[in-house]
Amino acid sequence: MSEKEEETLLKNTTHEERHQLCAVVRQLGSKLSGLMFVCGILVLAFGVYLLLVPQDPVLSVRINIIFTGAMGFVAILNIICGLLLLLGED
């Protein structure tokens, strides 16, 4: 192969890989967006519940651990979604 043919092949391969990556990002992005929306609603509802209902001192430690874990899960999803958005930019 000549150098020009190799360069053309490399350009075609890079374009094809970018196209495939964008397709995967679109599929994952929609699913992760839905998951983020549902998790956000659940964390909001759980937070409102914690504010409105008087807590039992024995259970409050466990509820706070669960709430903190849920907030951490949403934070990790937020980071993943942000990275996918950056990856899908042209």
C-alpha cells in the first residue's frame, strides 16, 4: 500500500468509528436520561418525606444512610451523562 492509500483508509476508518460511537452515545443517552429523571423524582420525593414526617430516632440513621446513598447514585449518573454528552459532541 502506498502512503496515500493508507491515509485514505485511516480517514475512512476514523469516520466510521466516530459514526458508530455517536450511535451508541445516542442510544445510551436516552436511556440514562430517563434513569436520571426517575432517580431525581425518587430522591426528591424521599427528601420531602424526610422533611415532612417526624422521624423515629432509631430509624433516622438508616434513612439518612439510604438517602445519602441515593444522592451518591444520582451524582455518579450525572457524571456519566455529562461524559456521554461530551463524547457525543461534534
